[in-house]
Amino acid sequence: MDDQVVITAVSSGEVGTEDLWRAHTAGAEGWREVNTWTRELPERVAELAGRALTGAGVPDPAGTGCVTGSVYGSGHVAESIRARLDAGARASLAPESFLYFNAHGVTSLICLRHGLGGYCATVLGPGAGMQALAIGQRRIRLAGDAPVLCGAYELFSPAAARACGSEPVTGWAAFLVLERASRARARGARVLARTGPVEKCPPSAARSADVRATAPLAELAAVVAGDREAATVSVAAAGRRHGYRCTAYKEG
């Protein structure tokens, strides 16, 4: 029981992208505002990550890991750069935008803002949120007592959402703090839920109308931290070749 991976805090919330895409549609007149949102949206993701860390009261940020997942990653930055290059406006590109061009930049920003010095990784593609959860569990089992901030973020453009078979959706981020049960109890942390392993399943059994990598983690967060009476919650997501599912068991 004490070797189980448990959830000690969660955070989930909207990262609104409407103003970003409105500025995109304005063309050259909106480029300055696009630059602002390119910097601001990752900071909002990092803020939500910080809420989970604060809720867990993690005593050793320097040893805490961070694993995030996303379907679209930083594709919104690539769309902005491509639009300006297509318009022959190379000189309008903001140099700092390239800091956010790599999807791992968001994960790095989270680590920098909150002083996290442990294992760090970013997973991209369908099912990335569940894959991030699986990696987080594995790191705890392999690397001992260090906790892991596990999460996902999604900043789909309307075009990217449609390409994934979805209507346009707002941005979102969801985070869980994972720890070994023995460590959490030794430091007096509140355990929200025990997690079962992330298991493979047929993709058809895991498809959801919400294509964002955040969907299963947001659902998990809502159940384990909320007032719902369900004692267990099972979440799933479809990857390219496999589906992924995990069951969590509420405590208290």
C-alpha cells in the first residue's frame, strides 16, 4: 500500500485563447497583440501548475519532477510565424517568440517559475496527457521518493481543432501532484486518491469528443478534489495506435 502512487493535489482551469485568435484574424494590425499573448499564455499555464504545487505543499521543489503532455503543443506560435512569413513580413517577427516555439518551452517555464529541479519531459500527440501520467508514475517507482508534477496543456487554434475532428475549443491546463504513498503520509500530506497503473486498451474504447490532452486529467482532478460521491474514477484517451486508461480511488 505504501508503495502506491497517490495524488496529493490537483489544479485544472481554462487558459482562454479567444483574444489570441481574434488578434490572429486581424492580420498585421493584430501582430503586436499576438506577441503579447504568445508570452502570456504559457505564464497562465505555469500559474495553474503552481496552484497544484502549493496545494500539495511540496517541501523539496529542487527534487520535484515535471512531466507535461499536449496534442498541439506550441503550434499556435508556429501558426503566427507562418502567417507573417507568408505575408512577407519577416521583420515583424518577435525574437522572443522563438523561446515559445518548442513545446518543451512550457514545461521548462513551469520548472523555472517554481524552482523544480527533478526529471523533466514533454510528451506530444494524441493520448499525451495519459502518457504523461504514465511517465510520472514510472519515475516515482524507479527514482524513489521524489514527487512529480504531472499535467497537460492545450492551446488549439480553431483550424487545428477542426483538423482533429473537433469544434473550436478554449485552451485548458490540468495538473496533478504525484507522490509515493509512504512519503506523502510521512510528511502529513492529505492524500486525495490512489492511482492504478495507466494501461493500454483499444483506441475505440478510449475515444472522446474532447480531443485535448487535458481532458482525462481535468476529469480526474474534478472527481478526486470535488464533492462527487463516486469512490473511483476511470479516465481514458485514445492515442495513435493504442488507447490509455487509468482508475483512481478516492481517499477520505
